[in-house]
Amino acid sequence: MTDDIIKEAAAQMKKRVTDTQNAFNTLRTGRATPALLDKIQVNCYGAATPVNQLANITVPEARLLVIKPWDKSLIPEIEKAIMKSDLGINPASDGELVRLAIPQLTEERRVELVKAVKKKTEEGRVAVRNVRREANDDLKAAQKEKMISEDELKSDQDEVQKLTDKYVKEIDQLFIAKEKDIMQI
């Protein structure tokens, strides 16, 4: 019973770490990566569709993304979606491809990005701690129903805390790596 609670908590915490990593990937760091376009939705025949499902996205150079849509009639819609996004990049089209030149980040923009990463890091930590709280509540409920003893409750709560510490440390390491990536010139 308690093993299931702890396993579920570990799985949920791992998912929160993955969510934080994915949030970091969508932030522009001065280098081109297809993950920058993950959240961009294009109006495709009346339905909002992610751009990566409408086109092939390649990185021919460190600061250039090339989007080659499978249906060339979608190029204006792709350009419009990129312009509306918070990327701050102007697309260039030649009728066949959409090119996104990633500009060099200014020092001011780097500081803003680090602040955004710190915010996402804290959100990830809070999400992991919320999983800990839920697991501890489930363990306390099991102890109230006399399914586990007080000693088992204490040891299981210690196990949940160890998991929390492990996953919060993983999020912190992701932050350090992302901060280094952003501040690198």
C-alpha cells in the first residue's frame, strides 16, 4: 500500500522535472533549436496545429532555423503565428521555406531570460513539493485507518522527503545548466 504511494509520488516528481526541462527548452538562448517552436500554434484549415506537425524544422547553422512546410500554402499562416508569438523573431520567406535568423542576445535580454528561468525553476520546485504534500497526506490517511503504524508512517515520510530532495536537486542542476547556456556569449 505505502509502496504504491511512494512509487506514484516518485513518478509524479519525475514528471514535474520533465515538465520543467520542457519549459526551459522553449526559452530562446541565442542558439537555434527546433524546441523554440514547440508552443507555436498555426491556423491550419481552421484548426490550431503545432508548427512541428505541419513542417520539417532543421538547423543548418547555429543561429538559423529553417521551416519547410509540407503544404506551401501554409507559409503565410506559419509566418503570422511566429510574428504573434513571444519569440521576438521576424520570419523571412521565399515561397518555399521560412527562415528564422536567431539574433545575438543582448546582456539585458540575457538577464531577463535568467529571471524567467529562475521563475520556471521555482515553479518546478513547488510542483515537486506539492507532490510530496499529497503523498504525505495519503500516508497520514493510511495511518489513521490503521493500515500502517506510526513508525511506518515516519519512515515512509522520510522516504518521500528523500525523493523530494533528489528531484529538487535535479531541477536545480537543470537551472544551473540553462543559466550557463544563456549567459554564454
